[in-house]
Amino acid sequence: MADQSSKAASDHVFGRSHWKASKFTLLTSADADDGSLLLYNSAVGAIARVTRADSAVVAEAYKKGFSGTPLGPLAELTLNGFFVDSELDEIAWASSIRDSETLREDVLELCLLPTEKCNFRCTYCYETFLRGKMQRSVIEGIINFVQGRSATLTSLRVGWFGGEPLTAPEVISEVATRLQDICKASGTRYSSSLVTNGYLLNSKMADLLFRAEVRDFQITLDGSAEDHNRHRLLAKKKSQTSNTFDRIFANLLSLRDRPDPFRVIIRLNFDPESAKRIGPFLDNISREFANDERFFVDFHPVGRWGGPNDSSLPVCGMREGQVLQTQFFGSAGESGLNVRALRQRLEPNGSMCYAANPRSFVIGSDGTIYKCTVAFEDPRNQVGKITEDGQMLIDQAKFLLWTNDGSAGHKGCQACFFKPSCHGNACPLERIRSQSPPCPSTKVTIDQAIRVVAADAIRKAGG
Ligand code: SF4
Ligand code: SF4
């Protein structure tokens, strides 16, 4: 903790006399057995480490607040938002954080389904594969819609999803080229991401995607080759003989060996069985990707997501899955892997699902507009239709189900230290179905999550 400079700054900036710990600040003990503390604040997305020497003063102020000019460790913590003016309306603060993301008329996020067919039949998949390649009228509708909005946009983010989007590369290529042309003409920033099983992501496909300005990838592995191949079956060989792991892993290595700028999230799905082997598997991933900052890892428990095999799927209990998820982040960080995915969930708005953002639309291959990329067959998720001339016909009542402040009217959310990150909208689908906002795993395992991220920051700083 810097002392003198912080004191000077606080004298200059602060004219208040009573301070309280922000309701969004959480205090926990650090991992190290040295009496130090960690503070996390979800409204500023910051973590601070308090040394043993300062811990008594900070813990006391955290409990009771303090008066006068913030001094010593309290100066820096106050400057960084961990302590706030005792009269600050923090609920209004949280709302303004949410508004800063959701009220931005100049930003548009489109998640496009170039095809709803897939070359895989994963055991837990919830998709129906009823609709094929994106219809010509839908492509024209998307182009016309963006053209109509382009004068007011500063940023267009396009995500490719499916089905498996790489089974329709010609749609990606055409739509991306035309959208890039529109953005160039209007001075709009264009960026693009892709969620893929990775099976078709060879070097030629990577060339096509880089031309389409796709720079963010999410590629899922289900653990070791044995675990992965048990779950991730090819559609054409619905048998135990599919070895999809080797090909996807080879594609990941080939991507790594390119000099291009990009980011890959390696998403590791796990169930109670494969979870036992995630540790050793992380060593393999670490050997290949730990020194490359373009790759980072994420973890998700397999769920019963509405597919035909749901009743026979072994899945972790909710709490068990949440604890394992954060534990795996810890192991990944210790193996030198990039755990930025967890860091991002601690940031303001960082645990809010895109389905809650009114600037975000999912457009199916037949022109149906959705909010969520899981419940395609749920009528509440079919919120509208795009027309060939570029109009979005939206059922506002359905749309608002997703974009409402999920925390409104929920006492637990109003009192929650994690509200500025989640806003009761970590999963609007579950909120709508159960009429109660579910807390995300990051919140449920917050002490551990803070320690993992803090330890990662110390490692990166060479500490
Ligand atoms: S609403 Fe829930 S299920 Fe749907 S995309 Fe968001 S987090 Fe996933
Ligand atoms: S859903 Fe849970 S984590 Fe999110 S704001 Fe409400 S109480 Fe907090």
C-alpha cells in the first residue's frame, strides 16, 4: 500500500467526512498464511491485497466505517472505490454500471447462425438440427438491417454460432465481407468471434476466418481424448469409434503455430467422471499453451440442457459443479494457463449474460430472432423475426422478459455484493423459468475465485 502519495491524493480529491465500506466490497483472508487480507469490489472490478501490518485498521474500517480524511491504507482503498461516501446511493451506482452497457445505442451485437446443422452429435446436445443453412432472404435482411443502423454505430460485434458454423463457411465469408464493407464506409469498428467444435478448423479454414476478421474463438474439449471421444461423436458415425479429439487438438496446435493475432478460449466441459481426470489433462494443455497469451481456459459442468439424453446423463450437482469450476481455474492458474475468463466474470457487468443486453440479438438461419443460445425451442426465446428489407419485428413483451433488470424486486439481489457484476442476469433463462435469479458460480465460490485471480496477478507480476 502506498502511503504518502495516496494521502496527498485523498486530501485533494475527497471533501467528505464519513466513509463506509462499499456494499459491493467483500473482505476475505488471502491464501498465504501471513495474516494478509484480500478485498474485492464488484462495482470497480478490483482486488486489493492488504498486508498483515495494515489488516487490523482495514478490517475495523470495513466493519464500522470511519470519519475524516482517509489516511494510510484507507486512502488508496477509498480512491479505488472499496470505501465510499457514507451517503452514496449504491443501488443507483449499480444501475448506472448496468446502463453503461445496456443503453449504448452505438453498439450492436449480432450472434448469427449460418447453419443450424452440425457435424457432431454430442451426448448432451440440446439442439434439434431442424433448420439448415441460412436462407438468402435472412442474409439480405441482416445486411439491410446493419446498413440501416450503420450511421449511428461505433461498434458492430458479430458472433458465429450454430449448429456448427464451420459447416457453412461460405455464409460466414459472404456476410462478413459485406458487413465489413458497410463498417468501413461508416467508420464503425467491426469485430468477430466464433463458437466451434474445432473439427473443421484446419489451416485453410483459419485463413478464411482471419479474412472474415474472426479473431476470437471458443473451442470445446471434454477433457482427455478418452473422455472427450465418449461425449463428442460425429453425426455420421454415431458410434464409439469417433476420434474427434485428435483432430481438434491438431487444429489447436496448428492455430497456435501461426503468427496471427487472435484469442482462443479452450472451454473444458466436465461431468462427475471426467472431472476426476481434469487435473492431469490440464498438464497436457499447459505444456502446449501455457506460454501463449492468445490461449486461455474456461470450465463448465455438463448440464441437462434439454437434449434427448438428459435423463441418462451423469451431471454434477449444482454446488458440486460450481466448486469444481473454480477449483479447476485455480489448478489452471498454477499450471501457468491464462485464467482471464474468471477475471472477466469479476468485472462490472462481467457475469451478466448477453441475453440480458438489449443491444444483443441472436438471428437463426430462418430469420427467427432469439435472445438465448440454449433454449431455441422455448417460445419465450423466439422474440421476433428479421425481414428481407432489414426490419426487426420484435415482440416487446417477450424481449423485455430477457432484458429487464433481473435483480429488481429481489431482496437478496438488492443486498448482494455481486450485483454490479451480475444484476440478477447471470442466466435470464433460468430466471424466467424459475422466476428467481440464479447466482452464478463465481459468486457462490467468491472467496476461492478472488484468491485464484489474486494469485494469478501476483504470478504475472513475478511475485
Ligand atoms: S440465458 Fe442462460 S442459458 Fe441462455 S445463453 Fe444466457 S446463460 Fe446461457
Ligand atoms: S442473482 Fe445472486 S449474485 Fe446475482 S445479484 Fe442476485 S443475489 Fe447477487
